[in-house]
Amino acid sequence: MPEISQRGQHMPPSPIRKLVPYAEAAKKKGIKVYHLNIGQPDIETPQPMLDAVRHSELKILEYSHSAGNESYRRKLVHYYERFNIQVNYQQIIVTTGGSEAILFGFMACLDAGDEVIVPEPFYANYNGFAVAAGVTIRTITADIESGFALPAMEAFEKAITPRTRAILICNPNNPTGYLYSKEELEVLRQLCLKHNLYLFADEAYREFCYIGRHFSAMNLEGMDNHVILMDTISKRYSACGARIGALVSKNQQVLDTVMKFAQARLSPPSLAQIAGEAGVDLPVDYFDGIKAEYLSRRNVLVEKLNSIPGVFCPAPGGAFYAMARLPIDDADLFCQWLLEDFAYEQQTVMMAPGTGFYATPGLGRQEVRLAYVLNKEDIAKAMLCLEKALESYPGRTAAITAARAANQG
Amino acid sequence: MPEISQRGQHMPPSPIRKLVPYAEAAKKKGIKVYHLNIGQPDIETPQPMLDAVRHSELKILEYSHSAGNESYRRKLVHYYERFNIQVNYQQIIVTTGGSEAILFGFMACLDAGDEVIVPEPFYANYNGFAVAAGVTIRTITADIESGFALPAMEAFEKAITPRTRAILICNPNNPTGYLYSKEELEVLRQLCLKHNLYLFADEAYREFCYIGRHFSAMNLEGMDNHVILMDTISKRYSACGARIGALVSKNQQVLDTVMKFAQARLSPPSLAQIAGEAGVDLPVDYFDGIKAEYLSRRNVLVEKLNSIPGVFCPAPGGAFYAMARLPIDDADLFCQWLLEDFAYEQQTVMMAPGTGFYATPGLGRQEVRLAYVLNKEDIAKAMLCLEKALESYPGRTAAITAARAANQG
């Protein structure tokens, strides 16, 4: 029997999805599972987007242009204008989800053995694209006490080697929800100019900022040839299954190279591009309601978390994730235990263990990522489950034991 | 300015799409261009597939399972049964087009520097996936005189090195239209078992066989751990823009490894999976009419081609492509000239130069690939253009000059 590749063996399983079999088993036992483990919003996809597909006059589901339909790309120009990002339609390549934008960026800009610096904790699937491209992810650790602010410039400088070719940033951040400031992006600008690095900017959660305005890497001065924007409509319109994203850059060489990869896979999905195009035409106040909803969910989640003895959760400035530190021995064991051995009033909660978001061994063992993609009532119920679980979890640490003693005292 | 990757520099542009700017310029001059260059059928996508999307009750365009919707995979089991391919739904991973099935197969089974043997001429986009995966394509040349039959076992044996890990076959073949027989597949089976190789089988054109029944690599005995089927609904249902394919295998290790790559990109497109599922429910005689149509187009194309002095085109047994040898100096120059400098009654024809389908330098210079994806009337008009063009093309070879002299004599 032929062997699978080394690359395939090194490929990490998704930390977000690996607990799925335990959740399925729990459901079969009649237990209600609150899914805070994955960024799949419960918000409905805007009706006009689905209607655009339903009413399309399409007779042949043809290949689109490899860079995406020109009509859609021209629309996207206006979408970006609203965020003060000035690009023309030829600087936009429509991709199959943000995932493909990341893969294309890696493929076009990095060779096997090259290094990309990412602050950790980071979106775990970057690992997958790095393995596919043979690229090494080097991390510098952000601190939960600071709310996961950008590490100091010195930490980046230390991590830079002769093989470093890029810095990758997710803003607002998945998994931490941290919203990087203009000043923090200026630090990255200086580093990229000094060391001749690409800046990969994953701005999938641009719309969801709760503490001020989003500053795009595309607006960093003198960085036109350095910045590669990786984008998606998945979260923006609660359209994760559309698989429509975009790679945007002003670097013509990068665009030309990405186009060769884009042509090899022929085209992004045609039906979902119709939905994406309709998305740009939504009234601009569409996001006001959505943002208010996420903000109130965030507030419930963070307040509840911080009210549980021994738990600490910095308030996220954007996206719809929070990282929390729990008084536990091991987040992987705890998250599995929650599904396998625990239920409170026939309910439990599913979260993503923190370890999957760190590259440094041992980090994240007391952290979990929670996606606040459920309504407030369900979030409150999920938090009650978590509180009860922490009271009875055999692997709870001294911190909570002491806290409980104090509460009972 | 940071440099693009070596990988990106090595990435070949698509030979099928690189003449597009010339075609656009011709159209701007008011010239009608017959597109025989690309496998985009003019056949309508079956109405029930589009209706299934239109009538779907979907409220949230959610991620699907990373392996595709279970309901769709269960349906596909029945689809494959019709071709006597026995698989269960867990042996099917739905991909974003056949393209992604090829990429995933390469990623899971091959490491950078590994070699895959492909008979040439071959589907040019394999190059793109090979570059992405760092894999080397080694070719053995099939002969136009034999209709591009499988080269002899000895030719394969000669090409095998210690780095050879797989053989890749497209059956029926794109670009040649050759339909490999059960006996030819038996040769590949022996080679794979003897040298412990994977057999990647791209069977995108399974439905379109004009000279007997398709024999799937999945039915080769003792090859369960070797065969990786790469499939797509693009051509089957004239649904190229759906971007729905599948990787099918009985090798559990390969499936597990491919799933890790599938999870990293989250899921295949949700809307188009609905269309794909409806496709399986089409009446089984749906293909009879389509096949008859392609067969009659093939007959017109091949007959017309072979009636042009100096042209030779073996009749393809399947798919909807033909490779023809033309009495010209250089197919790249000729195909460009057709768009830039030629018109007959304000019409011209666009074809894919043969060179793009060969890895061996110099081969294919007198060949072109023609996709018979237009109606018979248009094919006949396109062939008239080709005939007239060959009469006036400055780079015509002695063969046609002599032929013309003979005709006039």
C-alpha cells in the first residue's frame, strides 16, 4: 500500500472540528449542545442575497472569469470605498472563500521553507494552508492580560530570520476578538518596510468593531507593494457556505501570479457570486442592527464569564469571538469532558480548546475560544452550564477550589 | 518590494486561457469568434438542478460538512452504483470542483520532489496543481497516429524513478478524447502494484463515451488502496460554474488525510451542492440525448477536419475534445494569428495550441485541441474558417502547399 505524504501526516486536524464526534454522541443521548465552538452565525443570510440567486435568469451554470465576474468586482470597488479603501476592480481577485485567498497569498508570495510571523493565539486553519504551501509559521505570543494586544516591535524583531518573508495579521482578530489600532498597524508597517516583508491582512470581520473604527492595512502609507488583503463574505453576510472571498492587492506582480493559480482552478463558484453581488447592494444601515446584536451578545458573554469564579475574559473589540482563561488543568480534556461526561439539566456547551490556536507547546491549556453566534438567551444558558461544569469538573485547579471555599465561607 | 515566490514564477499560465485578450480584441473589431478553445458546453444545465436551488428553503447559507452534505454523499453512492462503482458515502469527499480533488490528491499522497507519471498530451491544469504541491510531472508521449492510445508498459517502466509515487490518467481523456480500454487499465494496475504507486483517475467525462462502455479505475482488482478517483459534475451536467467535484477512494488513510485539508478550507459551496444532489435524481435517460448530441458534433468536427488538406484528426472515443495535427509551423503563432490577423466573412475560430498540453519541449507545435461544445452549424462554420485560414496562413508547411498545388492541378 502506498504511503501518504509527509505533508499529509504533518497536517494538523482542525481543533475547531475535532470534538464533533463527541458532540454527536452527546446529542444522541438527548443532550442539548450549545455550539460556541465554531464561527457559524445563527443570523439569517440577507433575503435579497438569496432572492438574487432564486430569481437569476441563468440557463447555463458556466465558469465565471477566473478572477470572478467583472460585474461583481466592479461592485466590490464601491464596497471597499465605504471603508475608505481605494482599489480598482482589476486589483480584486474573487476567491473560493477567504480560505483560498490565504492559500493563494501563501503560494504566490512564499516558497517552501519560508517563514511567516503570526501573533498567537491565531486562527488555527492558517496551519493547514502553511502545511499545504510548505511554509513555516513562527509565532510571537500575545498576552491575555493585555487583551491580546499586538506584541512589542522587539518581539517581532527577535523572530525575524533570513527566511522571514511575511507577517500575517487577522484584524479584528479570530480567535481573540482584539481590534488592532492604527498605531499597532504602524508598527507592522515599519517592520515590513525595514525587512522587506509582505503584510497579509485577514480582515474577514471588518464590519464587526465595537470600540471605534476599523483601520485597514490597505491604508498604510507606502505599503502598496507589501499588503495583501484576504477577505470573505462569510461572516459579513452570514454566508459561510457561499465560499466567496477575495484577494486584494496593489502589487501587480502578486496579482499576476495569483491569477495563474486562479486560472488553474478555473473559477470561483458562480451561484454564490450572484449572492455576493446582491450583498453589496444591501442598504448601508444593514450592519447597524447586526452589529448591535453581536455587541449585546458580547456583553452578556463577557459579563457572565467574568462572574464565574476563577474565569477571566478580556472584552473583545471586534469580530464575534472571545478567549477566556478557565481554572482548569487542560482545555482539551475539559472540552471533551463537557461533551462526554457532563450535562446540566440535559444541556452542555461546546467550545474550542485554546491549545489549537497556539503553536508554542503548552500554551492555551487553560484557555478556550467562544464564538458568540447564538442568541443571548442561549448564551446565558450556555454560561450557566459552564459555571456548573467548572464546579464539578475533576480537573479544576486550586484557583477555583479556593474560590469556591471563599464563596462558601 | 518583496519578491514573489519561485513557485509563483514557475507557475505556467493557462494555455487554454492565455489567448483570451486576443479574442477580446477580435470581438471589439466586430469579428465573430467560434470558441472551440475551452470545455464550456453550450448545453443548458438541467432545469431541475437550477430549480432545486431556486426553491430551496434555506434561510442561512451555512458551512456544510467539510466532506460535503451527508444527504448529497448518500445520493452519490447511488450515482456511482449505476456505473458499477461500489462505494459508501464515507468514501466520498465532496470537493470544490474536480480541481480541488486533484489538488487534495496531490497534497495527501505526494511530497515536494515526488514524481507523478502522466501520458502526454495531458490536461494542462495538472501543471498548476503540481507546481502548487511542489510535485514533478514526468510524461511519456502518446502518439497521434494511434489516436493517443496508452503508451506501452515499457515506456512507463523507463520513466519510473525512486521518486515516482503515482500515475495520473484522465479517462476519457482531455485533451485527446481517447477512451482507455479495460486492458489498458490492467497495464496501469500491474505497474501500480509492482511499484507501489497510487493511480489517480480523473473520470470527469465518464458519461461521454461513444465507442463502448467506460471502465472505471475503481473497478481494478486489488487496487483499493491505490486508486484515487477525481470527479466533478462540471461536464456531466454542464455545470462548470457550480464548482462541485468529489474525491473518492477506498484507502482510509488517504480519506483521513484529505479530510484534514478539507477541514482547513472549511466546506465546499453550499448552494451548488443542492444542484448536485438534484442532478443525481435526473432520469437516467437524461444523458442519452446529450450523448447523441455530442456524438453528432464529434462526427461533424472530425469529418470536416480530415477533409481539409494536410489535417489529421483521430476520432475520439469519449469526452468532447479532439486533438488535430495541422500543416503549420507553430500552433501558438497560428492560434494567435487566427485571432489577430485573420477573418473569413467576419468570423474566426479560437482553439487551444497543442504545446500547452505537452511537457516535452517541441511537442504539440503542429497540434491544436478543439472542444466540440458548440452546435453543429457553428462547428461547420468554424471548420470553414479553419480551412480558409490554412489556405492563407503564411506559416503553412510544405504539406499543405503541395496539397493545394495538387488540388489545383
